[in-house]
Amino acid sequence: MKRITYREAIREAMTEEMARDENVVLIGEDVGCYGGCFTVTSGLIERFGERQVIETPVSEEGLVGLSVGAAIMGMRPIVEIMYGDFSTLASDPLINHAAKTRFMSGGTQSVPLVYRTPMGSGTGAAAQHTQNLESLFTNIPGLTVVYPATPSDAKGLMKSAIRSNDPIIFLEHKNYGEQGLVPEGEHLIEIGKADIKRKGEDVTIITYGKALFSALIAAQTLEDDEISAEVIDLRTLRPLDTQTIFTSVQKTGKVVILHEAPLFGGFSGEIVASIVEDPTTFASLRSPVIRIGGKEMPSPFNKNLEAKLVPQGSDIVESVLSLFSLGV
């Protein structure tokens, strides 16, 4: 094990896979000499050259479209989009081609493509560079959506994503300096498996991405009130690991679901639906399910206001305490 940053873990995964298979290529804007918008790809062009690190013009639809074609022809592209907000420009080749090719070809063609992009707050980059658009992708059959929070999960899921024969939406939070212990060498994590980051008995907190760290802080604070919180990091949004969710909820009977995206139409609604549609899990609930999300507005440019846009640890603590004030 070694302690590295979230940024370094993603870079290490790509480096290992590009060295293992020359068909793994990195494609994007400024991914070469500049090293990527958040310096995740720094040093890769010096190691692998212009054949495996391909810089493109500023055209998200164009570079994703050519990557879909390359994947169909046998390459394994890793596409970097500078900000997740620009996914609106790349949505046609992703949704109408990458996601549908296996179905429309009767299984004779696949699109082994990894689409990686940062989502969310933390950089003061305002309304067009700060959104959380994961729900745009989770509704599309044929797309797998992962959103790791820790360096270890980022490396393991990235390596698994690159080896997948289907298109993967790989979402990254912007806290690229987050540090954690990561296994050296071959480290794979199965896509579609959630992870319990903290065990507890009294309430289940379900989250993903950067919101995980707020959930863990809240769980620590709740110990002062003698409340033991179990924190589930989904890691993969589609397919959703409902079994891990059901097992935890059946144990605790109380649930808080957390994400940075606005609440209305957010992914938390799908989690709630899965809980209430499972008879055993629904019967185990001892209080209403609480959802916590970002405010219903575009992100302001001011960093102090931006910080108030997304849920804080105090919001989680307050919500959990409200469950126990019901007296059930």
C-alpha cells in the first residue's frame, strides 16, 4: 500500500493499462503537453508518445464521436472531457451511438470506451463548470456509470473500466488532491459493487462522489449523540448495488440519502424507489426516508456562496437527528 492522491491514482491506473495494452489510447483536449485541465494526464505523452496520447481540437462532440468509431474498430479509448458540464455537447455520440451499438448490432459490435470527466463543486468555476449531471446518464440503457470517491476506488474502478467491453461513464470529483492508501500494482474493483465505508447499527447514510467525505464527518459527529451511522459509498450508480443497500436498511430501519446534485430528479429518487419497492426492505423502515441534495439553482461564482449550494456535514447531522426525534 502507498499513500497517493486521487489524481495520481487515476493517472497510475491509466499508465498501467496503456503499458499493458497498446490499443488503450487517451484522447482529449490538452491531455498531452498541458497534462489535462486538472493535470491528471501529466507526463503521459512523454512516456507513450503521440500514438497513444492524442490531442484534439475543442470539439467535444467530434472527439467523442471519433472515439466511438475507434472503439468499434478495436481500440480502447479513454476520453477526457475537461468539465462534466460539457457532456451536453458530447451527448449525441454517447447516448445515440456508444450506448446503443451493442443492441443495434445484435451483439456483434461493442464500444469499449471510457468517458472520464470531473463533476461538481469546489473550484469556484461558476454555473457552467460546476454541475452534477450523473442522472442524465443513469437513465440510458447501455451506459455504465461509476463515481468513485477515494483514490483506491478510483484506481481499481478505472482499471476495470478500461478492460470493460462496454462504454463506461467515469465521473470524478474535483477534490483531486484527496489522499488515501492504494494497493500497488494490479488492483481491480468489480464494477457494480458498493462499499461500506463505515459500519453502523442505527441509521444508513447512502452517498457517492465527494459527498462521501461529508457523510463520514457527519457520522463521526453523530457518535456524540450515541448514534451509530453506517455509510454506504455506492461507487457505481448503474448498475446499482441494491443488495448492499437492502441489507443495511433492513438492519438500521432509518435512511438518509445524500448527493450534491439538485434534489428534484436527482439519483436519490431511484435509490428511494428501490428501497420502497422491495417488500422486506420497505417493511423494515421505522421512519420516512430523507433525501439531501444541492439547492435548486445554478452554481454561483463566489466561492462562499458555492459552498452553501451543496450539503454540508451539519445538514446531514440535523437530518439524522430529526429521524430519531420521531421516537420510533
